[in-house]
Amino acid sequence: MKFIDLGLSGKTLKAIEACGYTQPTEVQEKTIPKIINGANLVVRSQTGTGKTAAFGIGLVERVISGSTSKALVLTPTRELAIQVCAEMQELGAKHGLRTCSAYGGQKITIQLRNLEKKYDILVATPGRLQDLCNRRRVDLSNFNMIVLDEADHMLDIGFQKEVLDILSRLPRKRVTLLFSATIDKQIEGIVSRYMPNSEFIEIGDQEIVSTINEEHIELSHADKVSTLHRILDSHRGVKTLIFMRTKHGVLKLKRKLEKRKIDGVGMLQGNMEQNKRNRVISGFKNGSISTVVATNVAARGLHIDKVGLIVNFDEAENKETHLHRVGRTGRMGAEGKVINLISYDEPRKPNHRNRKGRCRGSRSQKPPGGGRGPGHRQSPLGSPNSSGGRKQSPKYRGRRKR
Ligand code: AMP
């Protein structure tokens, strides 16, 4: 199928060509015609399959036909808001559509100024949008289309109240689209309450894409850094993203890598100012930064071309987060590699924090089983830990209990 077969306007086809897309992806083929027709959709699709352009193209077509007056895209993170806004601007440029963004971490005065001029599409994070609504600077009753992007993550990081508030401020007669790589019970609750008569579209399995090769290395916690050095040495020239659990851990590891004179190391974590984060993202995109150490702030939605290696220095909290981290590589059918460092003697640390930093889990200093070493602890990925060596496994094998 070609884009022209989806019945798109000439200007949108030109914008798609300018983006360099020659053929629609599966999610685009299956959703764009339905979005244009005004369907409410719940779409589960693996990361990196072209979800943004799927809703972006549909949304632009609806706005230019006049069937949508104003459209809102909600994203969980600032980075994703910036990225989605850039893609919407590209897709709407030839029609003269104006897209604005509003997210935390940037001065609200800049955004207020932007919102004073007429615009067609608003891309926002829930907290900042709610703030703008409370200040009466955005009137959601004018928006008759909403896209909830990465909806599961939005709820995971504690935005449920804001999302429900935003949904309740929108007109009842509207188009609602929900996109996510994973759909869970919480999402189903929102769907049944706010999206009656919606259609579910599922693309592929809720699994890691087949072009990603995943390896597990079981080791002592003390050996993680030296093992990481060896991994980086053997992957020189490969764009690498290293995931850790805490902001503090990210900072420490970045310093260690710099001490060992590893060039082009950047970090992404929630305590950084937005402009610093943006600099790292653009450096990673243009290749001046080749290795980024990050918390899960980088796990969702970021499109960085040609990330060849993901190292899970600390394992993900759950299967969904693991899928999102892994989804930063192997995008659009490219080859990708994931290495999970699994330590058998790591103390359990609290890591289920809500947005305000309060810990939901219980603190335990000792590993299950009292830190007895290899062979005693269930591997985080579900396999018994005994070898201390390298294992091959194509999939993440299960949610871990904490
Ligand atoms: P997403 O799933 O929205 O995160 O998109 C993943 C990547 O695919 C982004 O870098 C897009 O620019 C790119 N992309 C989206 N649609 C297409 C297409 N039809 N052909 C080629 N690349 C695409």
C-alpha cells in the first residue's frame, strides 16, 4: 500500500515525502483511514512502528477538512512533547497549520505568549496543561479531538488525576484516540468510562521486536562497572543507551565513564534542566554524544536513530518498562542489541516512587535469600541463576516481584 491509497490530501502527501516516508507502516495503514472518519481508537502497537505519524497524519487531515476545530495531544514527558510537536509541525507545515507545545520545565511565560496567537494543535504534558486551564489560558471546551500518547506511561508516572480532569473538561462530542505500546487494566478503565464505542486495534505481539538480539549477563554487583567497560570497548562506534534505576546512579556512572576517558558520554535524568536534557538529546541524535546513561526518563517514545545497543545496567522495574527501554533500539526494522546486567548479590533498593518521590515499596537492605550469591536467587528475568556466565534469551521472561 502507498500513502496515496489512504486518500490523503496533496499537501499532506508532500509533507510525508519531505519527512522521507515512502510507504505507510502497518499501524499507519490500519489507523489513518479510521481516524479521518472520526473513529475513537485504542491502538496498541510496539514502540518504533510509526505511531506518532499515524495519529499525526490523521489529525492534520481532520483539521484541514474542518471536521476537527482544535486538537490536543497529551504526552507523558517533556521530551516526547517536544518530539511530537516537531513531527506535527512538519506534517502540518504545508497546510499552514500552527502547532504549539506546553510542558513543565520551560518558563510558562514563553508558552503563554505562544498560546496567545491562533493555533490548531496543542501538544502538552498533563500537569502543565492543567495549570494553563486553571489560569484560564487554555479552554479545553474548544478542542474536539484528543490523542493520549503513551497513555500507560502517563498513568504509571502518576498523571491519572490530571488526565481524568483534562478528559472531563473536553466536549462530550469529540474524537478520542489512545495510543500505547502496552494496554493494561488501568487503561481499560479509562476506555470504558471515557471512550465508549471505541475500536481496539492491536498490531503485533506485546513483545520485543524480532530484530532485537537480547543477552543476559549474570554477575556480581561489584563487577558491573568493569563489565560495562568491556562491553563499551567491544561496541566502539555504536550508539549506546545505558539504563539505570536512580538519578544518583546515573550521575555516578557518568563520572566513572568519563574518568576512564570514554569520550562523548551524556546523561539524561529528571533532575536536569530541560535545556541541558535537550542538548544531550540533540548531541546523541547528531552523533557528538555516543553513550548516554539515563533513568527511565529516556525509556519512552524518544526517537533516536540508530541506537545500536541498550545496556540495562539496572534491570527495569517491570515488563512494560523493559519493553519501552528495549524499544529505543531496533526501530523501524533495524537491527538492535540489548544486554541485561543481572547481579545476583545486589541489595534490594526501593524504586517504586511516585511523582512526588514518595516510596511505595518497602525498604529492604538485604537481597532475598540473604545475599547468598549465585545459585540462590531467582534471576530477575525469571530464570534460575547459576552460571555466572552469559545467557542468550530472545525475550524478557516475566514480571519480577518486589
Ligand atoms: P514512532 O513509532 O512514532 O516512535 O516512530 C518511529 C520512527 O519511525 C520515527 O523516527 C519516525 O520518524 C519514523 N517513521 C514513521 N513513519 C514512517 C514511515 N512510514 N516510513 C519510515 N519511517 C517512519
